[in-house]
Amino acid sequence: MTASTEPRRHHKIEVNHLDRLAIVYVRQSTLAQLQHHQESTRLQYALVHHAVDLGWASDRVLVIDDDQGKSGTTATGRPGFTRLVTEVSLGHVGLILGIEMSRLARSNRDWHHLLEVCALFQTLIGDADGIYNPADYNDRLLLGLKGTMSEAELHILKNRMHQGKLNKARRGALGAPTPTGYIRDAYGEIQMDPDEQVQQVIRLIFRKFEELGTLHALLRYLVEHQVQLGVRERTRAGGGLLTWRRPNRMTLQNLLHNPMYAGVYAYGRRQTDPRKKLAGRSSTGRVTLPPDQWHVLLKDHVPAYISWEQYQEHAARMAANRNVASLSGAPKRGTGLLSGLLICGHCGHRMVISYPNAPTGSAVRYSCMRHVTDYAGPPCFSCTGAAVDRWVTTQLLDALTPASVALSLEAQSTLNRDREALDHHWHARLERAQYEAARAARQYQGVEPEHRLVARSLERAWEQALEAERTLKEEYERHVQLRPRQLTTDEICQVQTLSTALPALWSASTTTMQDRKEILRLVIQRITLWGDANDERLDVRIEWQGDHVTEGQVVRPVARLDQVSTYAEVCQRVEAAVTQGKTALDVTDELNAAGLRPPKRRTTWNVAQVRSLAQRLGVQFSKGTDGRAVRARRPPRAGDWWTLDGLAQALKMPVVTLYTWLRRDVVKGEQLERGGTWRIWADDAEVRRLQALRAEPVGARCHRRWIDKATSMMDTLEVRDVSP
């Protein structure tokens, strides 16, 4: 009897499966496995013969090996797996073969997604153990268990590797490339670079950063003075050769952030946040943790260029210098004194600075642009900066006078006494909690083992006492962190000396604007501004370092008279003077004597301004035979005739804009006498037309005239085309 040459068909394989492709999926997790574990790769490629044995023709077997050297943790970044799912979704695949299920996917999300697609399109899955139908309940259950075990195996391996690295890091033995300024000796110990020039450059970088305060200023200093960094070649060909390179921003940033320069061995400074990770970019999603969350922190492990306190100050300084809305940032160039410190009192967002006269920089303006950037609307709040800068400077110099400093130091002594009393209170509470925990421990340790119920109750009481002690310690630590720092004797002497020299130092010609901004940031935490667009008064709130608050009002220059805070009083004085028969000159002298100011940065009134105001109020100064003023009040509307101010109020628009319309013949008016009051004709229909014109957006009239002109030109061309 001769042996049959027919292929051994599995009972789950049907004709519709054989009509489609058989795909052999080949994958190795790393390139090292691909090089050193070639037996696994050979076995995976041998699955092609297994597919032929199952009944597929050799030309109907497709090998997908695009994912060599890529992990199966996720489907992201695996084009071969994506291609496999696509072919199955198109109904082109009858069988998927893998040496084991872990080759296909180690994530349950990707694995069950593949199972759903295979069940929908009647695609079989096979490995070394057999053939499975994902549409069958029992096979589906078995495949699910295999996927779960594959994912669990992955997590176990990752956890073992992580624990191994962590244990090695806790000993300070986990090797890492040494930064610039360090080398490894023949015994593997980290030492400072033997080249003295390299050490001098590193120390210069830290010293200049403490002096300049910003990374950009440090980089600019190094470039201007042609300072280069000494870098050791890491390649085997370089052999540790010392080369000098031009510094760049990223190199300096990494240098200042590296705790090794403070003599610290650190591990776990950065971790990956899955929420910030971008698809296809493995290097994204990294977040830097604070030192108390590092996995390993070993101080005095290597020779140090700076102290640990200096490193923390540098890190805090760079974090504060970041250009984000929640931080004040580093002092910027420009004449704006309060850049980075101003907060809009209306919305709580940080205000930005602008210079309308950019070439000269003479004008400073502070604006809240939240509504502009987020909603494409007008600025939330805006004001000129000169008046606010002067007021804050005055408050600063007044606060740092010798008398004010003496009062503050006396208040601090009182606070220190209160602090000592609170510390005694906290220490008493901590001592009591420790005593309760120790007593609970003695009671638990003294109980007999056979008294299980009693021991169990005492154990719970001991745990509760320990938890209460731990909670109390955490509350005390938060209390210590939140309370203001106590000044030392040297710092008090420095403050007293500075208070006497600060006014002269502030106005000295050698003091730059950046120096003044640095002084402000030392004593002021934030400044909040409130204001109305139609009011010259601004409410200012200064929050000093140490939670002290100063509030006040600033008078800013305004363009219109109705924006002046004393506008109502000035109008009453003018009307009363006209009623009393006084001249415009008399009213001018009275306003100046009362200290009432006009708008537009002027300090005194003149006769022309008083007459203009009287004309706006409907009161006219005119001389009679006795040289006294004659009252001539006109109502805002008489029939279809309006005064200029009355119609402007009805249309809710500035008087100057309505006067511009009058000159451009948008409205019709007449002047009763040369140089006298204007009156404008507008019936109800005309008022509605003007209101609609006022409601149009800026530039609508110009756009409409352009459209009308273009339309007339097109009509002319069409007429010319049809004419014989």
C-alpha cells in the first residue's frame, strides 16, 4: 500500500479558507534577539512549510516580517501588524500563523481587536499547538487566555528588569554616560575632568547663571566672549579625546538641570506620561519629577562643582523663567517695569506688555489679551503703563525706607515670638502622638499569643496610633513649609543697609531697567489691576513677598473729558458759573484753583477748553454790554433739529465721530453763526439710518463703495460689448 501524497488538512480548515491567503507573521522584539537568537527566526520562517502542509499552495503563503526588532507591547509603530489587520479586514486571509501568540501581540487591546476582526471575516489563527477559530466559543476562550498569559509574561519580564536596574541604581552602580566635566577612571569611578580649563568653564557657567539669571543671557555671554565647552569623545575611535565645541541652548539647559554637578547620583528623574505621548514618537511624553519623587537620590556620591542648595535654586530659577501664562518669567528688555507681574483683575489672567512707539520705546502699554486670543474679541482690559509704574515705584521706595523697615523688623520679632509659641504647641502634639503610638506598641507586644482576639484589637489600635502620628507629622511639615522664612542676623543688617541706599541706587544712571525689575521681583509677588474704559482711575493691589498687601488707586491719562473722574463736578461748576454771570476766564481760574484737571496729560485749564465744554453742555459764554456772560442754553432736540452733543448721545457715539460725519456730508447740518454752535437735521427716519450706519463694522462703507465702483465698471464693459 503506497503512502498518500495529499496534504494533511485540519478539520477546521474549509474550502473558503484555502481560497484565501495564509499569512506567516514573523517578529523579534529587539535587534539583539534578531542577531543572537537566529533559531527562533528560523522556526518562524519554517511556518511557511507548515502552511503548505495544511493545504495552501506555496504561492498563496504570504510572509510579513516588517516588524523585526520591534516590541509587541503596542500596535503603534508596527507596520507589519497594521498590514496584517488590513488584509484580514479586506477578507483576503484564511489563516494566520505564528510561532506563538505572543509574536502577534502582547497587549490585550490589540490581541482582542485582532480576534474580533478574524471572527467577523472567518479567519483562522494557528500556532505550534494547533488551529483555532475565533468565532468558536471554546477556541475564543482559549485564545483569550493565551493573550492574557502573554501580556502577564510581558509585565513580569518588565518588572524583573526594572527591579534589577533599581537595585543596581540604589547602590549607585548603574552605569550612565558621564556629562561634560566628568570622566571615569580606570576603576570605573566618576571623577572630575583632569583638564583644569574644562573645570574652569563649568564653574564659570554656574557662576554667570547665578549672576545673569536667565539661560539666554548666559548663552549670549558665552558667545560674546567666545567661551567653548570641553567635550570628551565617547566613541571608541575618539578614545576620550578632548574637543572644544561652541555652546548651545540645549547643552547649557541639560548642564544646569543635571544633579551630578551637585555631587548627586540620581535615577528616575524623568518618567513617561501616556497622556502626553504622541503616536509614532517614542521620545515624547517625558515629564520631569521633583527630587522627592526620584527613585534614587544619593548625595555626595561624586565630586561636586556646586552645592545641592545651589542646584535647587538654579532649577527653581529656570522653572520660574519659563514663558507660560502662570509664571512671571524672567525680566525682559524694555522700559516696561512691571512685565510679568501684572494680573488682570477682571479675568485673572496675566497681562502682556506692548510698545506702541516701537522704535523709541517711549510709550508702554499693559493689556489683557485673553479675549483677543481665545475669542477674537476686544482686549479685556488695557491701560498706559507710565502712571502704574510710577505708583508702584513710589510704593516700593516708601516700603523700603528706614522707618518702614524698622517697623517691619519689629513686626517680624513679634511674629517670631508667635512662631515659637506655635512650635511649642506642635511639638507637644507630636510628643503626645509618639507617646500614644509607643504605648499601643507596648500593649500589643505584651499580650499573650493565645489571646488572638485581644491581640487583633491591640494591633488595630497600634496601627491607628501610627497613622495618627504620621498624619500629624505631615501637617506639621506643611505648616513649616507655608510659614514665612525667618531672617538671619546678617540678612537683617543687609536689609537695613539697603533701605538707606535704595532710593539713590534706584535712580542711579548705572542701574539698568533689568536691575530694577530684579529688585521688584525680590519683594513683590504679583500686582492686580482693575479699571473701567471710561474712567481714569485704576484700582491697584500689590501682593508683597510674605503675604502683605497694599491697595490704592492710580490716575491714568485719558483722551476724553467724560473719562476724567471729576467730569461731573466740572460740569456743575461751569453751569453754575454761567448762571451766576461769570466769564470763561473766571471759570478757568476757579477750576485751576480747585485742582481739577483736564484730559490728555494736561495739568491746567485754559479759556478755549472751558468754552468748548460750555458749548457741549449747551451753555455759551457771550459778552453783553456790561461784559458779563449771558446764558444761552439750547435743548438737545427741537423738532427735527439736534445739537451735536444731543444727537451723539442718542446714537451712542463720540461727538468727534459725529463731527467727522458732518464734515464728510454723512449728516446735514448748519451753523447759526460763524464760530457758533452747529445744529443737525435728522427726523426719525434719518435717526434710524444713522443708527444702522453706526452698527456697521469698521471699513464696511469703504468696502461697499469699492464693490459699487467695481459693479459700475463691469456694467460699463457689458454695455460696450453688446453695442454694435
